Amino acid sequence: MDIFNKALLIGLLAGSAVARDDFRPLEHLGGNSPWFKGPEVTGISPEVPNGCIVDLAASFSRHGSRYPDQGAYNEWIALSTHIHNASLTTRDSSLTFLSSWKPVLKSPVQQIAQISATGYKELYDMGATYRLRYGDLYDYNTPLALWSNYYSSSPRVRDSARLFARGFLGPNATDLGSIYALNSSDPRSFMNSLAPSDLCPAYSDNGGGDPKTKWDSIYLPPIVKRLNKLVKGFQFTQAEVNIIPYLCGFETQITGTNSPWCGIFTEDETLQYEYAQDLRYWYGNGLGTDIEKYTMVPVLDGLVKRFVDGPSATYKSSDGSTFVPPKVIISFSNDGQINQLAAAIGVFDSESQLPSDRVPKDRLYRSSRVTSMRGTIGFERLSCARKATYIRIRLNEVVYPVAGCQSGPGKSCPLSQYQKLVQKKLKAAGNYARICNVTNSAIPRDQNSATFFTDAKLPFQTLIKP
């Protein structure tokens, strides 16, 4: 953990009488916290196993920490109005800030949904960290290709790739870096972008559906009741209490200082909120879904093919020109795609479906460790003795073993076996045009594996410089 995040997390403990000395609220906010290195829950060393080298590396990352979107900011404004229209009094030290609180955005029209200063730092640091970690995979002062989603509504994903490139490449990033931003709304990009679900009409993220609704009805009312006993002249609604942890995460990373909202929930309440986030992602677009859990498998299949071909492979692009992909493969997307990918990679395949009436303490899947801001799913190809090749997966730095495929060094998975696992998932999904209920005749009917990592001339990509 870098010094900034460590100081930030330690600061959250100050003045809080309801948390253990080692409890860090920012590590339990699902998708609403700044990036943090995950806890070592698997017991597997992140060091490269003896006798092996990493000869290819890849990562899929969510954009960096950002300002709230318009909908969330509207909730902040409504809460502030509710508070200031009341005659609120309280003797509870954790709530005395309420009477003077107002949303922290200085220029909301310009800031909404954009990368924040903490996001800048997360991404630049990530680039420098990867440059140091994978220095042997990059030749000094040579070009580097990266990939990102291209959304016209907000540049935050493209900007994340640009900031990473500056950290990785340094002062010459603009000259050396090329970001291929993929338009996932172009029919030609069907199952060949960083957001395949955008062209899948049958895809539906229900936000966790009935399981999350049920859990919200169990854990939120007691918190509302407890808090409303602590104030006079004002009563929190359940919807307002529900956004308190969101405010904790966003205000802290926006201002770089401990948000007073972080001291309101108890440790148990924070963990209950985290589980609500788990349900939101698990049943929204993760392993608790039918179609949604398959939507990033074509992208994973394309990456695995690249890994099987090896670090020295060259390819022909759509126009017939030669393309030599980088040995450090970097891409950026959004939380939905990161969670869809988490459902595809195999590390959670042995997990039971999450219950909606209790918090299972021994669950491996925690959204906070997957979809935090700048949340990253990394892949490393290990080349070991006798030319044996393996793959290992890192979630926010922590090595997670693939369920049923752990026979390699450091519980890595033989690459050939992993490719079969991914192909099995493709077969289980079936024809994507059919399962997506595609009616647009411009969409290819037989596309089930992404090629954008090996084709630099796709017609639906835009070249962006750092």
C-alpha cells in the first residue's frame, strides 16, 4: 500500500470508538472506495515462483477514482437540502458535522463523472509500478499500445489509460503511447470490445435484483432506527442511510482527507453494506446470473489465445499490415465489465450462490476486492522449466488460484488446461447472437472471440495519444 492510501486509511480510524484498531472502512465499500491492495487471503506468494519467469502480462482495470455521476450527486444535494431545512440537533460526536455539511464538489458541472485527483495518482502510480515490475517485458523508449472503452458520454476510461501510460512511459508518453479506444456501440464490435454487453439486447444488469432488495430490507432498517435516535428535529430516510458509505468513499478520495461520513456506520454495519455490494454485483452481472456472466468470456478467450501464441508472436491486422502486440497488455473499462470478467476467469467457480438473508463469513468473493476504483484483474504467463507454461491471476495484486486448476508452480494453472476451461465456458454460453437476442442485421452472427489485442486496424477503434 502506498503512503497516501495508508495515511488515508489510518486517518479513518481516528476518533472512531466503534471500529477495531485494524478495521479499515475504505476496504469494505464495494465499488465505492479508492484503490487498495487486497488482503493476502489465499496464502499464495505474489513473488514469481522459483524456476519461472513472467514472459507476458496483462491487466484489465476499472477507471481510477472519480467524482460522482449526476444521479449520485443529485442524491447528495437532496440530502443536504433535507438536513438544512430541518432544525437538527445531536449530542453524538459522529453526527455533529451534519448541520454544516454540504457536498464537496467545487465545480460540479465540470467535475461530474470525471477522474479525481486521487484517480490521477492511482493511475500514474500504477503505470510506474508496472514499469518497474515488468521492466524486462518492455524495451526502453519504444512504442506501447494500450486499450480502453470509448464512451462518448464520459472520457474517464480513456483518461485512465492516458494517465497509466504517462506513469509507465514517462516524459515521452505522448510520442510513444497509442491507446486504442474501442467503440462498443458499433455493430462491427460485437463480442470484440471491452464492453461486449453493450450490443447484447438480452443483457440486463438488475442491480442485484430480489436478493439485494431482500438484504436491504433486513440490514438497513435497524441502522435507520439507531441513527434517528441520535438526532432531534431530523429523521434520515432509508435511502439516505444507504448512501452514507458511498459518501464516505467518495468524499475521502475527492478531498484526500478523512470524510466525517466514515465515522457513522459501525464495523458490523459497514460489513453489512459491503455484503449488499456483493449481492449487487454477484446477481447483477456476476456468477449469480444467466447471460450476464458470459459476456466477457470472448474477451478472455482472445487474451488466452494471445498467451498461448507466446511473447514473440506477430499478427496481421485487418488491412494486412503487421502488428506486434506489446508484452505488457493493458486495458481499461468500467466496473460492470470488470465484474463480468471476474465471473469468467474461474477463480470463483467453486463458490456457492450468495444467500440474501445473512452474511457468509467464509466467502471468497468480495466486491471490494474486485471492483474498487482502479480495481484490476491481472494475468501473468509463467514460463518455467522444460518450456512448461502456466497462467496465474491477480486481483488487486493478490494471487487467486483457479478453481480445479492449481497444479503449476505457486498454484498456477497450466496454460493449455486454462484455455480448455475458457473454451468450455464459451461452449456453455452458446451462440452469442442467439443468447443476446440480436436483431440488428449488421451484427456478425458467429463472433465469439475477441481479436482486438492482435489487430491494430479495426474500423471501430479510435487512436488516442496520452
